Amino acid sequence: MGSPLRNWGSGAPRHSLIVQLAEAANCTNCVLSSTRTQVVIGSGEITARVVIVGEAPGRNEDEGGAPFIGRSGQLLFRLLEEELGLVREDCYVTNVVKCRPPNNRTPKRAEIDACRRWWELQRGAMHPEVVLTLGLTATRAVLGVRSAMADLHGRISRIDHLSVVPTYHPAAALRQGPSVVDMMRADFRVARGLLTS
Ligand code: SF4
């Protein structure tokens, strides 16, 4: 998973998108550039039917160069397979902030705003059947709202050409246990209703 270019998917539909996203590998638009190991743009095909958007890379992702490759990712993709019949290769996976915040702290508003350029490039190129946002930071950044997670999860929002279903971050499920896992499963079943097959 070393090369960010490889992680954007060999089938990325537009050469121009690849060229523009290539600039992100050297991005210094916010302070996170000084502490990251590498920029983590995303993994999978940007043409995927399902897009997953998290908060920011953690330690494993910062070292490995792809999103959700640690314990959170293992739980996420187990639940996705059980509830939606999808594997990682069926999804495009990214974060709203592309560099790891020190000690995995929550990204600051200025960092989310600085990184929005890369998310806007990605969202403009994708036409999924559903976007799953994971956790409050990602959900608020994608939807542009300030509501609480309890009011957002499991509800379908339409933003331009995207249908978005927020759910909890798998790291929260690892911390808090079965009650959060059950809510994620229920939210995934809402997303399943948006899939064509
Ligand atoms: S987090 Fe985003 S804006 Fe900040 S340095 Fe990384 S790629 Fe650039």
C-alpha cells in the first residue's frame, strides 16, 4: 500500500483527477504536514458503488498509506460484509482529513477546511449509490451541519448528487461495545435499501 497513486485505484476514470490528486502527496496546506508520515488520500476505485468517509488517518494508516487498515477497519469491513455483502474492494475509502493528527486527536476546524479541497475533488468525480460517513467529524464535514450524531445516524441526506447515510465510527464501537455495533448494523441496513442489487 506504499504508493498513494496505487491507492487511488487503477480504474480511476479521469487522468486529470489523478494528476490533481497527485499534488496532495506533497500538500502543506495545514500544520498536519509537519507530523505526518505520508498523505493518505484514499483506496479503491473512485467509481465504486459505495463510498466510505472517515475522519482522519490513524497510526496504522499513516504508516501503511491507506485508510482503515487497523482494528477499526477490520470491524468496519466485517460489518459491511455481514449487512451489505460488500468487501473492501467494492468500496472507495477515504477520510475528510488526509494526514494523521498527532496522537490521533480530533482534527481541528482549520485542518478540515484546509483539506476540503481534496475531498471536493474526490466527491466531484464519484457517483456512488451511497456514501457512508463514519462518526461526527466526517458526517458534519460532508453534510455541512452541526447536529448531534444521535440525530444524524441512519438518516438519508441528499447532498447534490450524493445520498449520504451517517453512522458511528468503528473506533467508537471498539470502545463502547455492542450497543454501537448494533446501531451501525441498523444504519448499514438503511444504506442497503439504496443499493440497486
Ligand atoms: S491534512 Fe490535508 S490540508 Fe493538511 S497537509 Fe494533509 S493533505 Fe494538506
